[in-house]
Amino acid sequence: MDRKSIVRILSSERLAPYLKRHNCDFEKAIEHYKSNIRISESFYPLIALIEVGLRNNINHQLAEHFKSENWFDSTEFIQIVSGFQIDRVTNARKKILIPKIRN
């Protein structure tokens, strides 16, 4: 792929730090960019595990605090959260409970 296409796809702003680091050597900057992607990819499994573990632990703590597995229905919970948060819980429940109509 030619340089112009790469810059159009990735953007000048995204490539700028890499070009600066490599004194405007485009090939070295792109290799550095690709290496950074490979390094980032290696962290994905760990980040996914942390995200699931954190979410499950938050759910566990809320269930314990509100003494209910359905803590999101608790009057005490509803009284302390914002309307935005209630809407988010309601929308999430709808997505789970109401099957999507398929054409």
C-alpha cells in the first residue's frame, strides 16, 4: 500500500508521534505503529478477564449490599441513582428480555 493511502486510512494526527520519534522516516514509523498494535493485542486477553472479573465483582457487591440478586430493582438502589442510570438498566433489560424482530 502506498504512503498516501496509509496516511488517508490512519490519519496524519495518528501517525505524527511515530514520525516524530523516527525523524520523519515513514517506513520506521509504520513498523513502530504495527509493533504497537501487536503489543496492544497481547494485552487483550488480560484486559478481557479483568473486565469480566470487575463486572462480576461489582454485581456481587451490589447484590450483597442490597440483599438481592435483582439489586437493580431494589427501591433503595432506585432512590440513589440518577434517571439516566435507571434508563440504562431499563434499556439493558429490554435488550435481554425482548427478542429482536427479524425480517
